[in-house]
Amino acid sequence: MNDALPIADIPAAALPVSRQAVWLPGYWYVLCESKELRRRPLQRMLYGKPLVLFRDDLGRPGVLVDRCPHRNVPLSLGRLESGRLQCAYHGWEFDTQGRCLRVPGLCTEAEERARNAISHAAVEEDGFVWVWGEPDVTPDVGPPSFGMGDIQGYDNIRQRVVFDATVHATVENALDVPHTAFLHRGLFRGGRDPIEIKAIVTRSPSSVQVEFVGEPRPPGLVARILSPSGGVVTHFDRFLMPSVAQVEYRLGDENHLRITGYCTPIDATRTAVFSSVDFKLRIPHWLVRPFVVPIAMRVFAQDAWVLKAQSENVDRFGGEQFASTAIDLIGAQVWRLMRRAEQGLLPEPEPDWCREVPLQV
């Protein structure tokens, strides 16, 4: 265990000073669920760049920049022909690698670099379609996978929500415990006297984890569904580069809830969150499923409201200013990892460190 500065003492230079997303193209990002990508091309945005997704004749996903190299028309307006994406304007056809394989009316070979579309690597994993943020790159690593759908006894629910906030603000919100007793009062926490517990914060070159030790079952509707009889919760909050937020609750061997949020920067100030909720409960799942989505959407709506208000106020005042304390466990550490990656810095000489923080929940 290495000593580290308390979060409140991290130099101001380590914190964001304006409402701008960091630029981290060298990673995998979720663009859609597999079931969304069917027989028509689908347009999505990544870091402000329009992309078009489609499947070839074998069902494999492809992702191209949404601009035909011929006359700049969006390729997403086209259609699929024998597994190729056909431009709606002149009928040029492109494969999943961006190669132009047919130009109607052209008698010579169409395979020329100047006629090719810009492509991004794409893979399908755990029911999501992922894209590599840099064009014309073949990554040597695959996307992260946390799927539990094949494990007996588990159920899964997914939802996509767009937040008017930077990817950093969105991740911090997803992993921030103190706000739940106020913004989500009655759903997660609130309504009882604070109880002191211990938080163990561990950081590596690409992740941050907070373990909450000695936390009794929180009050609120969600916790009552998870464990009607109460008890002590095993609770972890995790961040994985570049933008994965994960919250995990376990109570005994019968009750387990894990929410993984894959946060994709639409542009500098909007973030799409693809949430995957895996759960195993003592009570029958068919009793719970009708309530999970409405409760989750209410929580998302509250988070969306406060993040939008935060973003608007930052713009109103011309930039961000943060006053952090020791119980702001995640935000500054996430920002540090993002900024170091953006600047291309190597892992720190002593990258793994851990410290304990007392806090009240």
C-alpha cells in the first residue's frame, strides 16, 4: 500500500478547468445493442463524428465514417445490397472495410484508394456492437466483457440513455455515492441517520475501485427489492478506462446486482450510456422485472436533470470549478487517469495504491 494525497489535496492542475471531454480515441466504445443493427444502416456519433453501422451478408458488423467519398452524401441514407452498403445518391457500394467494390456505370476497376470510405474496426461482444475510436486501425486487444447472461440463475436488462454532460461528469455521477441520499432519496438512500463505514480506494494504471466495508442494506425501494430481510452489503464501485462505470451489490449468496454502464462520448458535451443490469435474487425474477425498468428510468431521469443543470451552469459561469473533499472518492481519480491517457503518459512508477477513507452513508 502506497501513500497518496487525499483527494482534497490533489493540485488544481489535475482537475478539469472547462466543460470539455477528454479525447481518447484509442479505445473500444459501444455504439448500439446487437439487436438494433438489423437490415438497415444505423447512424451513431462518436466524439462528434457521424458513423454508419451495417451488417455484411454474413451478419458481421461494419462501421464507416458516414460520408460517401464520391459526393459527401451520408451513407446512412443508403441501403444494403448483398451485404454491401449502397450510397443512396449514385449507388456506390462499400464493404465493411470501406472498400468501394462497385461504381454503377464504371467499366474499369472500382478498387482505388481515393474511392474508398474511411472505416473503423468493429466487433460484436456480449450483445453490443463496439467500435474502435481511431479509423483505419486494427487493434490488438478486444473490448472489455462483463456479461453474465450465460451464468445460471442470472437475468439481464439493458437500457440506453443520453446525458447532456461530458463523459467524465457522467462517469462521476454513476459512481458517486453521496448524491444518492439527496437526488435519489427514497429510491436508494435517505430517511435514516447517517452510519459511518469505511471506503477502500484502489487505483491502478487503468482503473479505480472503491470497496465499501460494513455498509448495512441502504434504505429505499431498490434495496428492499434486493434484500427484503436487510443485512450487510458487499458494495463495489469501479471505473475502467476509458469510460466504463460499474456498481456491484451482493448480499449473501442469493442476492447479487451488478450494473455496468458503457459510456460513449457522442460529442464534447453529450454522453450515451448503455446500461447492462445483471441480477440474481432470492425472490422470483418475474415479480421483479416489471418494476426494474420504471425504477431505473426514474433514476436516470433524475441524473439527467441534475447533469443538464450542472452543464448549463458551467457554461453560464464560463468554466468548471471544483471544491472536493475526502468523500469525493471517484471523480478526481477518474479525471487523473483520463488526462494521463490523453497526454500519452506511461503508467506511473508505483501505479497501484490503496487508501482507506471513513465516510457516512
